[in-house]
Amino acid sequence: MFDRRKFIKATAISASLLVVDKKSIASVIQSSKVSAGTKPIVISTWDFGIPANQAAWKVLSSGGRALDAVEAGVRVPEADPNIQTVGYGGLPDRDGHVTLDACIMDEFGNCGSVAGIEHISHPISVARLVMEKTPHVMLVGDGALQFALENGFKRENLLTKKSEADWREWLKTAKYAPVMNIENKSYDKVAPTKLPGNQYNHDTIGMLALDAKGNLSGACTTSGMAYKLHGRVGDSPIIGAGLYLDNEIGGATSTGVGEEVIRNVGSFLVVELMRQGYTPEAACKEAVMRIIKKKPDIAKNIQVGFLALNKKGEYGAYAIQTGFSYAVCDEKKNDLLIAGKSYYN
């Protein structure tokens, strides 16, 4: 039997729930809005972050999007044959193949990635097309190359004479002995120990940018470990490991031995720690400590560093070993900093 009083009561409850739900939705929408007058900033790993940041700043200073800035920025070291850890001129794997990895992520959580791609000097731009033109996140190897060529990228020989000569010299002993902080050309000026002279190493440029609209984007690109096994992929092209961001919280990127970053989903961890209220530096430190705690015997002989930027434009870094450098660029400066703290300081 129809009960008018129960119907009216139930309708009133439903209406109140609807109001609460709308308010909740409005709250979510409001929290994702950006504040006016945000000051742009870009940060990136290692010394080669200085010229990379300059290219990114050209985009940011003209009111451009953070996504465009990070792509333009990391393309600079990708194209530099003198940088043997990124892009053209990167050191090959043990079989003499230069294989590149890269990923990119925007303020909406969209992301694209390529891994083990050969013959393409700008994997970051291929990664962006994967994000924008396909339903996928990652393409690898020959498939990534095919996609790049189909989209107008030029096939190139990425093995320079210098990198080939270094590889052939390495073949005489075929001993893998990575040198920490080889990417930091200023290390011998700021650290008590002179930087060793060989190039048996690997590394990455990771870049994070905050634009004038308050939106974040990030990019990460590398040629990976020198003389690695053919087919090896590190953390750099893996969303959540080498790069991650949440436009409400901040972003993070990593550098160093990628296997340990992957095992700890490092960049995602840093962002989640910032969500909990950690400062960028404190979040990076906690991520480093997770690695050290799990594998202390391995950690003491490797370098892993994290770099983070939050929604307020605050940044910080932390590494296992001393000597991790990173570049910061905004309207007042374009500086190279050495991470002030590390576990083995």
C-alpha cells in the first residue's frame, strides 16, 4: 500500500544526498582549479639541465604549456653528441646498439612512452605522439621505431665515433663498472674526491615544469646503462618509476640505477609522500631510504637520486651518494645546485 508520508520522507532524504553529492563534486572540481598568478619554474637533473632548462624557459616565460616546455627542454641533451648518456651519441649496449628510452606526462594524467627504440634521436617526441595519437602508453623496440617512421621521424645512425671508440675499448675487458655521478661535470669542484675519468656509466635527464596556469608536466629520456644487455630497459620510460606527477600535488623524477627505482616505484612514491604532507626534499629522502633499507649492500655501491617539484613551486632533491646535481630555472635564476644532502654525506 502506498504510504504518502514515507514517500515524502524518502524523497527528502534522497534530495539531501543529491545536494551533498553535488557539493562533493564541486569540491573536487574546485580543488583541481589553479590559482592565478602562478610563477613558472622548471627543474631538471644533472649539469646538462642548464641548457635544457633554458629551452624550456623560452616556452614557460611566454605563457606556454608545461608539456611543451619539458619536451623542448629535454630535446636539447637528446641532440647533443657530447652527452653520452642521452639520445644521439649515447653509449651503446654490449652488442653495439644505441637504444633509447623516454616518457612524458601531462597535467591531465595522460602519458606516453617508448623503450628500446633505435635510430631515432628524439625519443621524447615519439613518446608524446604515443600519448596523443594512440590508445596505448608504451611502444617498444621495432614497434616503436615503426611508429616513429610512420609519423615522419628520420632514421639515423646514433652511434658516434667517440661512443663507438669507447665501446670497442670496453670490449677488451667487457667489465661493467659504473662510475657514480659521471654526469656531473662540476663534481670534482664540489666534492672531496676527483671524478674518475672513464665513461662506463649511464644516466638520464628528468625534467619537471610548472607553468603560469599552475599546471605540471614532466619528461624523462636516456640511453640507459652503457654496455647493458641488449633489450635491457631501466626506470626512465616507466610511468611511476622514472617519472610521475599528479597535477593536484606535484611531480617527481629519478636518476641513477633504474632497477632499484623500478623495484620501489620511486617517483610515484615521492608524489604520494608529498600528498601526505612531506616537503619535496623530505619525500625524496624517504624514497631513497626505502632503497637503502631493502638492499643496503647494493645501495652503498650505486647512485640513485630523486628530484621533486610540488604544486607551490617548491623543489628538492635527495640521493644515496653525494654529488647529485640538478638545475633550477625561473624568472630570477638559472642555477646548478648540488643536492645538499645524501645518505652517505
